[in-house]
Amino acid sequence: TEKLHGARDQRRVASGMVTGAAGGAVALNDALCENVFALFCCVANGVFVLVVGKPGTSKSLSVDIIRAALSGDRGDALRREFGLPAVSFNYHQCSPLDTSNGFEHLYETAHRQSATDPSELIALVVLDELGLADLADDHPIKVLHTELERSGELWLGLREAAARGGGPVSPQNAPVATIALSNWTVDQAQLSRGVVVLRADATKEDLERSAKEVAEALLDTLSNTYFADIANRPDVRPAVFKWLIPLVSVYRTMYDDDHRHHFVSMRDFFYAVKKFTACTVDNVMRLIQPPTAEELASGRLRRIESFDIEFLNNIARTALVSSVVRNFSGSERMRELLREEINRLTPQFEGAAAQFDVPAPADLIRDNIGDSSHRYAVHIARQMMVLSNSLLGLQLLENHVREERVPWTVIFGPQFRRSSVMDVNVKLRELQQAVRRGGIIQLCHAERLIESLYQLLNQSYFMQGGTVYTEIALGNCTRAIPIPSGHFRIIVHSSSERAHDMQLTSPAVLSRFEKHELRALDFLDEAGRALLQQVERDLVWSACPSLAMRRQLLPGYHDDLLSSLVLCVTRDRGCGNSAASTSAASLTKEPVVDKRDWLYSVDPVFLFRTLGGGAMDGLRDAAAERLHLFECSYWNSTVTDAIDRVLRGGSTAGDASSRTKFAVVVTRSAYEPLQVPAEAAYTADVHRVSAFEHETEFEGCLAQAVRGDGQGVGKAARVLVLQHETAALRVELLQYIKYTVRQRVMEPGVNSRSGGEGA
């Protein structure tokens, strides 16, 4: 490093690595140059380096550049220039599940790699999100203390061995280099053992300069492609750069409004810039001369007809609105603020459009899914996080957004009380198979899986043998998985409250997603909203004005519960087409019950305990009939009465041919065991939910109940009764049970689409 001096050499080193390793669309801003320079110098000298910064400060990108630049032909040139050995990378994704044994195994492997000949090969350990390991119960970070203590002596020994001509050394004496990344400062024990690069918030000037560099890098990339005639025009770049000024202003407004700087990050900003730039060029191309199928397939360049600056400004303004709405409208408050900010800024530019309204979240989600198959999808669209209450977003997407031509997969994270690293590994394998198939993958209650998916969520892809790959990591074990062509998107479902709580959801997680909040209220038409107002005027809710009081009355209550019930009932009753069709009288009609919708719950979580008269009675009856939610204390005198009603398909009467042959009932645990009458036409298999320690136990029980295995001989039906303890109620577990039962027991060939949002 004696050859390197000052900021000029920082940019020179970073520029050479980016050009040779990372390709285009990478802006050489000050943060990236400093990060790359610090990592390169510390790796070359065996000094521990910790990069600390908020999401979007180029930490992961810096490591990717170093990794790519020190391998292959480009790596050979750098090693010759600076006299460096080859570097073997050992990537470790830190998480709260880390153990001391895992860290020890990681460094033992790295020491063995360096022991071959440290003058020719050095092992480099990359600890991503080190702060998460600091949260582990086993405190594995103490192993890092020991390794860093030895680091100086081992590297000194390496230099002495190199002076004697090099050669193999014992694994105990083999030096290892370490890079650590973190979103927050870890304990002082690490800070005193190496170099710390601490990234501060970007100023307005930094943002404008970085935005221009990102846009210019992406335009350079597009200038070598099908869009060359647009990207190379001399009037395009000034127009794009001009509209970056209001984009920076919008970002700063959204960032400052987020007082804890938790929900909006630099990663949101950079994706907004890239989407704006790419969409401006793409939209101009499409509007002037739409490409033919042959041209898209061949990638053949063509000449573009002329267009004036006003036309270009209109296109750029539309692309600006689309980019900021997609990346900065993660909550209803942010949508209102965004609407005000854009309407305030755009009149400052010539040819400004009239006042605009923010598109509905469902439309933005469809737009994102459509962008997932775009040739530049990695620049214009991220993976998504859908925010809703009580997993409502899963049903809303299924019923209002899903397209049959695109495969959809739902995966729940580990939910049972004895879930371990092995259960996480099983889920990651299930996810790996889903990625291979492609389509839309929805993750529910999967917080324990997110850290392993950082490379996938970052869209850090690499090419090998003509196939695009990414990596899934669990500790120091990584798996390369191919990225499918066509539509591919990860959608993580989370509650709105959890996402806005910094203690529950890290900014590092939030920043990796394009966030959208889904509410059943947004799907109600005029008639549905009229009915909702009638329901909200009920005396029950007037007596419980606060959210806390309503949750005491109804465990699991949330702000969107009444809207979801109204949406479900009005849709299934054929209501909602006109205001006159939705009334208390219409709710007394016989409900439209899908006989394939065989999942029934006897559960207090999503049902009213006390309801008024009038329309409220009709809504209660309709919701319970359609959603198959039966609360014993208020609907039936006993669980057995509820089971008999369930087997009749929810009706008060029914002949034998219409009765259900198999049913699953979820109920609260009773003080006394369930007694099935001898004359009952069914046999009941009763299990406590708390008795299942792992997912495999529950699925085995479910499979056995479906097969029968000798149970119910001479009986017309079988019932699996799952009892839970109200005091230790975990809504997430009940939601997993409901979805799993629905998927595993559904008749072959029957659509598994959920029956109702409120369930």
C-alpha cells in the first residue's frame, strides 16, 4: 500500500476493480471508493476491517467487488501489481442462530486453506451482518476476539516466512484475513482490534452526485444494448439529470419524516434512481417505435425517429412518479406525504402535469411482478414485502392480484416451539426447490429465514456456464441456486406493526424490499364502504373506542378486521355491485358456500364475542357461515355440536350425501377431555397443538388422520380436533396450521385459493 496515496488512488483502485469485475451500472461515489480502498488495503496487509453503515451505504457491493476483482484474470493482474497471494473466500452470513462451534469451524476451515502455502494462497473470512451474531444466545462473537488477537502475530510470521522463501505452515500458524460488515456499531472489543470504516448520512450534495453517477453508469450500460439510439442521444442525459433533482428532494423529505430513519434507506433511493433512468429510456423506445418480437429476440439495433424535448420531459416526469411511488410508498402515511411532495415539486418544471394520485398498492404490486421478467429487472425492481394485519395480505393477493399463468408458492417459516437450525435448513431446501421452479414465492412468518437470503434479496447474481446463479447461506454453508427465467419474485408477508418496530424488524431487512401496505378497506367499493360504516356504528364498537379495549373484547382484533369481513361477505353474496344490493336484508340470504372449502375453525381469535342486532347480526351469520368460524361458547353448547354442524357443511340440516367425510376443527382446550357420543356418525382424533414440537410431527399426524389408518371403521366421517391453550395463543401457529391443512387435505386438482380474507 506504499504505492497508494490519497483520494485519487482510492478512485483509481476502485475504478479498476469495478471495470474488471462488476461491470456497468455501478456509481463510483465517495462511499464506494472508500469502502473498496479500505477493504483492499486491509486484506493485503492482514488487518481486520469492520465496515459500519446504514443500509444502502455500499457495504455488500464493496465486498462483491473485492471478491470478483481478486479472482480470475483481473485478480492475477492486481496480484502482480501489488505482490499479493491469491485469496480464498469464506463467506459467513451471521444471524441470531449462530453458535461458538460454528465460528470455530469456520476459522478452522480458513486456517487449513492458508496452510497450503500462505505466500500463494490466503483465506479471507467475510462476516456479513456481524451485529446479528452479537444477538445470539451462545455469544459466538467471543471466538472472533480470540482470532483477532492471534491475527497480528500470524501475519508477522507470514512476512518472516516469505523472506525465507515461503512454504507450507501448520494450520495453527496459518494467517487468516477477516472482513466484517454491520448495520450498527458492535462492542468495543472488535473496534480496538482493527480498522473501522464508519459511514455517515449522505448530504444533499452527496445524494445529487451519487444519483447522477448511478444514472450515468446505467445509461452507459444501456448504450451498448438494444436501447443504444435512445441512451446515446445528446439530449437524453441532460433531461434525465435534471429530473434527478426533484427525486433527491422527494427522498430527503421521506427520509426526514421517518424520524428514526428506519423505514426509508439509501437502498430505496438508489433503486428509485435506477428505475427512473431505465424506465425513461424504455418508455421513449416503446412510445416512438414499439419493438417487434423479432427485434427483441435478436437484440438488433435500429434508428429512432426524432422527438422534441417536451416529449422527453413528459416521459421523464411519468417515470419519476412511477419510481418514487414504487420505492417510497410503504405505508398509508408515506403515500399521503408522497402525494403532497410530488404535487409541490413538479410544477417547478416546464410542461408539468395536473395533480396526480398515488396508484393503489395492488396496482404497484402487479407492476413489480410484471417488471420481474424485464431484461433489466435487477435495476428496476426488488423483491417485495407486503404489510398487512393478521396475514391478511396473503388472502388479498390470492383473491385480487394473482394471475393463473404465473405459479405461486407459499412457504411458512418454522413455527413450533422446538424448531431448531435443522428446521431452518429444511425450510431453506424447500425454498431452494421453489426458486428453481420460478414464479411468485410468498414467505409467511419467515423471520428466521431472512438472514440466509441476503444474497438473493440483494439480487447478487453471478454467471456460470451460461446460467445465472445466486446463493443461499446458513452460517458458513452456502448453496448456489440457479435463477429461473421469466417471472420470479420473492414476497415476504409481515405485519404493519412489526415492520415499523425497530426492535422487531431490522433496517437491514426492510431496506432489501420494495414495501407495500395492503388493506381490505382499499378493495371495498361504495356499497361495501356503506355497509362498513353501518357496522362501525354498532353499539359494541362505540363502547370500545380504543384499539386496546377492542383487543380485550376480541383477541386478535386489528384495524382492518371489520373491512375484511365486509369484503368477504359482500363478494360472496353477490353484493357490492350497487349500493342498493348491500343491506341487512341481503345478508340474511342463504350463504354461497363452496363445498370444497372444507376447513373449519372453532376458535376465538377472529370471531365477535358480543354483537348487536340489525345488520350486525346478518354480517355475523354470513361471516361465520362463509369463513367457517364457529365459537363454541356463543354458537354451540358443546364442541360436539360444532363438529356435527361442520360435517353438515355449515347448514342446519342436510342429507347424508351432502355431509363432509373428513374435517379438521381447531378449538380451545377444555378442562375435561372431549367425549364423543357413541351414537355419533364420526370418529374424533384429538391432539393438543402444544404437544407438537416440530413441523414433521404435525404433518405426520395430519397425514395419519387423512389416511384413517383403521380409525372410524363403520363411521361415516372422521374428524381431527386440534386444541390450543388460549393463554399461550400464537396466531402465527394457528395460521400455519390452517394453511397447511388446506393444502395437504384438499382434493387433487381443486384450486387451493383461500375462501375469505378474514379467516
